[in-house]
Amino acid sequence: MQIVDKASALKIPPILRLAFRPFFLAAGLFSVIAMLIWSGFWSGFMLFPMYGNPVWWHSHEMLFGFTGAVIVGFLLTAVQNWTGIPGISGWKLGLVFAIWLIARVSLLVMAPHPAWMILDLLWLAMALLFLAIPVIQTRQWRNVLFLPVLFLLLFLNARMHGIVLGWNHVPLSTVALQTTLLIAVLMTVMGGRVIPFFTARGTQTEPITRIPWREHVALWPMWAVFLSSLLISSGQPSMWFGGLCLFAALAQIPRLVRWRTSRTFSIPLLWMLHLAYYFTVLGVFLSGISQVYPQQLAYSISLHVITVGGIGGMILAMVVRVSLGHTGRVLQTGKRILAAFVILFIAVLVRTLLIVMFPGLTQYAYILSALLWAVSFGIFCIVFWPILTQARADGHPG
């Protein structure tokens, strides 16, 4: 790693030494606040105006404000491992983070205005630029894929803002589904890279080699699902899109059977990654069911299997592992983080299975699942606050 001046790097406040530090911690805190506000709304308390309307705000902020922040924190940290060029830190990182934070506050208390859209797009555009420069400089074509992913996230963010500003008439549910599927594609790509590697190392077994045809079978149908979602409206069920979702989910099986999931049950960091990936696959499968048989399964159920179980679970597991690894600590979780994993798993079941089994409890399920999420990520914030705000345990920069 090309750190020019270690002494200068160590003068930077620890929270601004790498992107994962402020974005992981603040994203976790923000999701706790957002879920408490969301549960308050369903309990009959409008604590804040919530930009646009509460449903738009909840969808947008969990997909872009929370998940987007974690994605940016992860990519701007990982890029230095890919390229050997130090990731952004100091004032550059502080500027991107500050714009993200101002956008979050603005979308909570302000009325819709193009200025807030520009602000909310700016931090993502800056992140895209800071990711592109080292990737292109070092010709890291293997990782150039993440540039169009961030660009698409930027595009979908603008599209969702356009709904509130009256610039388009695309249903909110359509853009939410498109964004969710884009994030699912990203998780499929990253999961295929890191989960087998982490599993082999964590279980101390032989490496899990990636077989090209199995990887192609797993990845290309997921891309096809996302790209196809740009052509449909989630308000109008589509048989062909539903069939494609079913195929994309089943196409994960040749990859998954080699991942030794049964070996991970005693290692929380591993089984949470596996469980989150399985929730993502299940959610895509159920999305197909909700398209083919809309009377049998609500679109919202399949969406939240992906968002709460897949995205939420993958984020919680990854922020824990990355935070430990990049701060020079042992990759072990204590009882509190194990409890956070279990509580988030319960939140998925409450938000999906409980509603399916007892529709009359839907509103209570919304409230309870939001509170469970807040407790889960609240535990993460409490445990990792000192880790993310203090210097590395080994004294190195980063």
C-alpha cells in the first residue's frame, strides 16, 4: 500500500482515516433513528415532516441514505486494496460525509425542492469520482464494474426524487423495486467473491475455487432481472418478469451447493453472511411468485425479504467483519453482536412471515419489526463506536 507519510496519516482523526469508519457508524446510527421514526409513524406519532411523504421517505432513506452510505463506505475502503493507492481520508472524506449527513437532515425536516435533490446526488457523484480515479489509473478492469453500479444508483436516486418533485409519474414501488434489485445484484457479485473466501478461512478448510460456468449462471440472470425491472411497472404484474425472477433465484443453486454452509453454524460472522445471501435469493424467488401469482403473495413481502433479510443481514455481517479487519482486531464476535444477528433475523420474520400468517396484525408487525431493527443496529453502534472512532489496535494508519 502506497502510504507516503505514515506520520501525516496518523495525524488525521481516526474517524476520517478511511471511508468505512464514518459511513458505517453513521449509517448504523441513522438506520436506528429512521426505524424509530418509522415505528412512531405507524404508532400514530408524526415526529418529523419527512420529505415528500412518510412512505417515500422510508423507502428512499433506507435504500439510499442507509444502504448507499454503507456501499460507499465499503467501496472507498476496498479500492485501496484493489489498486494499492490509499483511499480518501481527511478533509476529502469529511466533505463527502458532511454532504451525506446534511442531505439526511434535509430530507427529514425540509419540504421538497430541487436543491435537496442536488445535495443528495452530490455526495454519491463525489463518491463515484473518488472510486473511479484509482480504478482507472491502475487499470483495474476487474473492478470497473462498480463504477456503473454507482452510476445506476445515482440515476435511480434522481428518479426517485423526480417522483416527489412531480417530474415523472413512475410509481414509487417500481423505483424501490429497481433499486432493491440493483443492490441485490451488487450483493450477488460481492457475495460470490468474499463468502467462499471467508468461509474457507473461517472454517480452516481448503479454498473454495470459483468455477466460471457456475459464476456466470449465478450472475447473468440477476443482471437480466435488474435490467428487465427497468421495463416493467411493479403495479402491474408481469408473467415474463416473474418467470425471470424465478429462474435467476434457482440459478444460484449450482454456486450455493459449494459454499459449505453447514460448516458455518458455529461461527456467527459466517452464518450471518450465508443467511443474508439465502434471504436475497429467497426474496428474488418470492418476487417472481408475487408477479406470477399476485393474489397469493404481496409485492411488499418479497421486497422486505430482500431488504430486511438480505440487504440488512449482509450489511450487518459485513460492517462487523470489515470494521474488525480494518482496525487490526481479531475477527471474532461477542455475545452482543450475536444477539444483534439473531434480533435482525427475528425482525425479518416479523415483517414477512407474521404478516402472511396473521394479516390482521400487519400494523403491529410494522412497528415491531422496525423496533427490532433499531435494537439490532443499535447494538452494533454501541459495540463498534469505540472501534470506529479510535486508532487501529496495531498502531498503523487506516
